[in-house]
Amino acid sequence: MAVTTLKRKLKRKRQAQNARILKIKQLSAKPVIKNVDVEEIKKGFSKKK
């Protein structure tokens, strides 16, 4: 018996897999938290004037 590969179906399946992986990465990603010194920023504004 000959076996044929369903290329279109395989392509759709791979697209769905990649989309799912990308969605999981986006949901689990954390934003970069930076330490911001508010007082230093306020001093910078007063010096310019």
C-alpha cells in the first residue's frame, strides 16, 4: 500500500501549533520592572527652569 502525505493538512496543523506556542509565550511573558527614582526626576525638572 502506498502512503501519501497530506501537505495542506500538515501545513495547517503546524500553523496551529506555532500559534498556540506563541500565545502561551505572550501570556507567560513578564514586563521588565525598572527601579525609578521619582525624587531624582523631580530634581531634574527644577534644574532646567
